[in-house]
Amino acid sequence: MSSPSDATAHDAHPHEHPSYVQHHFDTAAQQYDTAKLGMWVFIATEILMFGGLFVAYALMKAREPDVFIAGHHYLNKEMGALNTVVLLFSSLTAALAVRSSQLGKRNETSAWLVTTILCACVFLVVKYFEYSHKIEEGLLPGRYFGHPFFDMSAAPAFHEALPSRANMFFGLYFIMTGLHGLHVLIGMGILSWVLLRNIRGEFSAEYFTAVDLGALYWHLVDLVWIYLFPLLYLIG
Amino acid sequence: MSTHDEATLNTNYLTATKGWKSWAFTLDHKRIGLMYLVFVLAAFLAGGIFALLVRTELMSHGPTIVSGPTYNKLFTLHGAIMVFLFIIPSIPASLGNFILPIQLGAKDVAFPKLNLLSFYVYLCGATLTLLSIAHGSVDTGWTFYTPYSLQDPEAATKVLYMTLGVFVLGFSSILTGLNFLVSIHKLRAPGLTWTRLPLFIWGMYATSIMQVLATPVLAITLLMLVFERVFGLGIFDPKLGGDPILFQHFFWFYSHPAVYIMIVPGMAVVSELFATFSRRVIFGYFAVAMSSLGLALVGFIVWAHHMFTSGMSEFANMLFSALTFLVAIPSGVKVFNWTATLYKGSISFAPPMLYALAFLFLFTIGGLTGLFLGTLNTDIHLHDTYFVVAHFHYVMMGGTVIGFIGGLLYWWPKMTGKMYHFGGATVGAWLTFIGFNVTFLSQFVLGSRGMPRRYYDYLPEFESLHRVSTFGAYILASGLFTTAGVLIHSLAKGRAAGRNPWGSVALEWKTQTPPVFQNFEQTPIITKGPYDYHLASDEELVEDLYAPDAAE
Ligand SMILES: [Cu+2]
């Protein structure tokens, strides 16, 4: 994709390269490598950010294991497992979208992207049912624990089997899955934008950076969930 | 970018395109750098005014100009504004944005749109901070320690605004770091190998690594703090069964590296200054480059030295104390190598060099007094006293801010195309240096005698030293205002600066002053190191202070 001639330093005519190469890059390959490194660095920041939550989780779990064990029985393992399968499958379809884009198969790329986005929708619908159940039951963070629908005026309705510190467990549950859910939403936005550009015909076997990076981001979303699921749902 | 024609690309970046939109939506790293500079300096002014108010209040024993609660807000605002709105973005986002791509021989940073985004994210963060001030401001100190930051039910909105502001500012910092990191890897001009990189770039590289790896932890910490405040999570709040020490761990896991996010850029700047104004290659170039990375690495494993009196285990205290001494190694490498660079150098005392020398002097004091605080038994005595305040001001202000001003004076002619008045700048430098030492040397003494930090009032026997410190602050302010005046005057009345006012062999002086839109008309090819004065032709070393055609 990069002929030696367009890499020469004293190229006095910077506009001769393909339209998708931005002015401040010399070659398409340089632009691609730059974008890819940028995404990897960004993923590193995301991992560090979730890392903070995982550290808080680990410390609290080490100190108050009973609270976590008691709390986790109230999470719906079947729904969590379903979502894990859905996300793993969507990672596969995202990878297939990249593959077909690299081969220049535009329609196939669109189909895989749509599948990935649909999987994300399924994930969020399942999450919606999980969350609404928790809200009904009053399995809520902090001071809202035992107050269904965040209604502080009603008398508290506690689950007898749960220690009072379970409010901290559900707090962590909502922060961790909530932040992850936000990432699912952002990922859907990114993939939709990539889909739109693909339909417009902006990508080719030579230029598929956005598809590649969108999928890379989606794998991160998947990866975080792969850790969240066992740590929250399967600790008993 | 590609919409611009060849002629525009090779025109002075200040005049290449016109209208406010050409600034507000610019993707040019040089313009973004200048816009950052304006706001960063505004934050410096605001933080400085708060500092002067704090010092004035402390001039006399008993209430002087404000009430106790107001005083708490003043020092909180001074700290938060100086750290998050001024020092952290100061060198990277303003000078770095401008100079780094030029030193790389690149046309821009790797992701120009992210660069502009980072600027607007910074403005959003600043706005949230202002909203917090408008709601009456916070009095938690810049560290937002729990349970202080959770206690007062009436302070809820203000604390939320301030925390969210800092949270948002963190993203601006991450974006800058990410951009620089990738630019340094991928956009180096042909021939610009890693061992030919200017030390400014090496410093920015180490800084970027820390920004990218540490700031996300601050983000999640502040997010948890917001949740703690809104939902009563019970992770940090001891009243709810949480652990306030955990907050301190999280906070310092970011904020110790943040100290190096602040100081390493200062070191990066003065490395350039020492080479240029001694006309010598930096002694131990490779060691200095690696010491920046060393600081970045060590910076991640010493955070708990801020918590020796917080109630950690004895083992943790000992471990973090021992690790903290590692910091002395890369710091020492730098100081010794800079000093060795001066040896037999052909030194000129142009205004930027005065700041580099001041940096050497002040940073050494700041660094050495850090040893007293890293040592457990002395820290028990000195913790939370004015000794700590003096120590970190010697590093943060005597190091970073002095380095920032030195860099600003060094690159000012390149950035604005104007040369400033040397006499005025020299007076400003001396007033700043003297004022700074008067302000903070006295605080070392106060601290070692037991004056606690953050207190509104003190025992009568501390009054004389507080007076000295306050008068020092006024001298310091007069020095800074003199420098500001000199720079503003140069914009209005200064003569046009030449291409290479300092006779430096570094790459950024090879392009026009001010640079053209795309930095270089032709991509430069690098054939030697950034400080190879011994290889330079006489012609290269000519100091063309003023542009040849600049009429009086
Ligand atoms: Cu520290």
C-alpha cells in the first residue's frame, strides 16, 4: 500500500496521495499505524479506569466476603450468562466485519456490523430487565437500599437474608455494570457511525481504518464484561 | 486540512486564515497551543490572586481580611486552580502543543481533531469549576479527602461541580498525552531517530505516559466520590462503613504521578535552555533522556508517602519510604548532568537562561527537602506543616512554573514573531527569584518550628516569619507582573524577531518566525543530534535576534 516513492522526505507535492490520507501524514500506512496505536493507547486508559473499580471491588470483597456472597445470590445468573454469550458472539461478528472490509466486500461488512449492533441491543434489553427488577426489589445502592423505585418516603423493605452492607455490593454492581453499559452505548454509536460510512462507500480494501478501530473498541467492551460477569454473578 | 492550498500552507500561521472561526475551529497545533496559553495564563492569574489573598490574610496574627470559612475556600481554590487548570496543562498543552510537532519535523500532531477537542474539554472543565465557585465554592483542600468532601450536606452541589470539573479536566489531559505519545512514535521526520530526539520531546514522552496511565484512575476515583456523595455508597465514607484511607490511596495513585506530570515538563524545557545558552551538547544526553522515563516509572510506586500519618501499616510505611528514595536517582542524574553541561560551556545570560539557572537552584532545594519528608521519622514531625508547603512550592513553582516561564520566554519569539525587551525580562526574572525565595525559605523555618499548614490563624511567635513570607509573595507577584508586562509590551511594540534569535541548532529554529501553517515548507531531513554545536557551521550559530527587514 505504500510505494517507496511517496515516502520520500522532500516530496514537494503533498497532495498527490489518496484522498483519505490526511495532509499531515506522508503515507496511508503511516496514517493507519498512527490511528491503530492511538486506539491501543486509548484502550490502555480505559483498562486503567476500570482497573480502579476492580481494585475497589477486590479490597471490599477481601474485607467483607459475606456481603458479596449474600448479595450475588440476588443477581440473575441466567441473564448474565445470556449476555456473556451475546457479547462474545458480537465480538466474533465485529472481527468478521473487519475481515470482510479488508477484502473490500462492502455489503458483507454492513451485514456483520448490523449483526454486531443488534447484539449490543439485545445486551442492553437484557440489562434493562435486570435493572428494572433490581429497582422494583429495592436492591439499590447506598441509602436507597430497601427503597423500591428510589422512593425514600415509603417504609424500607429489606430482604431478610441480606446484611445491611449489601447496599455497598449493589452500589458496586450498579457502578461497574453501569459504566460498562455506557461503554456498550458508546460502542453502538461508534459502530453505527462506521456502518454509515461503510454504506456511503468510504472504505475499501486499501482503507478500512475506522472499521478496524471500531471493532477493536468493541472487543474492549466485551473484554471488560468477561471479567465483570464472573466477579459479580459467579462468586458463590 | 487538505482543503488549504499550497500558498496558505506556506504562509505565517497567524495570518494564513482569518476570522474568529479560523481560530475557534482550527486544527493547527500552533493555534491550539496559543489558545491554551491564553487560558492557562488566565488560570495562573486567578490562582495567583487567591495566593496573594491567602498570604495577606496570614500577614498578621488573628483575623486580617477574611473570615475563617472564606480562608478555607481561598486556599482550596488556589490549590485546585493552580494544579488542575494551570500547572498540569501549562507546559504540555501550551508550549508542548506548539513546539513538539515542530521539533518532530511534523506538520501537526497525530490527531488534530482530538487536540482541538482536548482544548474544549479543558474549557468545559474550567466552566464547571467556575460554577462551583459561583455556588459558593468548596473548602475541602485540593485533595477532596473523604470524609471532608462528604460531610457538609449544604456543600453537595459545589463539591459535585468541582469534582466533575476536575474529572472533565482529566480527559483533556489524557487526550493531550495520547496525542503526544502517538505523535512521537509515528510522526518523526526522516532521520529523527530516538537518540536524536530533543530532550524536550523525551520529557513530553515520559509525561504523556503518566498522563495516559494515571489520569484514568483519578477519573474513576472522582466518579466513585460522586456516587458516594449522591447515593451514599459506603466505600469511602467511614460513617457508612467505608474506608477513607482507600480514597487517599486512589487519590495519590494519580496525584503523585501528577507531581511528575508537572515537574518533568519543566525539566524538559530547561534541558533545551541549558543546551542553547551554553552552546553545548547536553552532558549525558542519554542518561537525561532515560531519567525522565525513570521518573515516570518510579512515580507510580511511591504514592503512599503522602500518607505516613494516615494510619497505614508499619510495613507499608517502611516500604513506601524506601521506594521514595529511588526518586533521588533520576532527579540527581538530571541535576548533575545539567551542571556538567554548564562546565566549559559558552554561557549567555539571556532571560530564558536566567530561569533555567533559577530552576537548577530551586529544584535542587525542593528535591533535597523532599528527603526529609520521605524519611519516616522526620516526616512524622514535618507532616502537614509549612515545611511541606515550602517543599512542594519549590518543586511545583520553583521547578515547573519557573521552567514554564523560561520556556515561554525562549519560544515566545517563535510563537508570536515578536522580540521582547531584555532588560525588563531580566528585572522580572530577578524579582521573581528573590521574591520566591523570601516567600518560601521562611516557610521551611515556620514548618520546622511546627506551624501547621491550612490554618487560618497561628501563635503570635510565628507572626514575624509569616510577615516575611507575605512580603516575599508581593515581591514575587511584582516579578511576575513585570514579566507579563514585558511580554504584552512586545506584542504591541516589540520588534519582529529573527528566525533563530538564540543561535540554537535545534530544529524548531530552522523554520520561519513565526512558522508557516504546515511548519516546514519541505519536510526536514535530520542528519545530526539536537545539540550538536560542535558540528554546526558558524552560520547556523548566528543569533539573529531581529528579523533583517524589521524597521524600527
Ligand atoms: Cu508524592
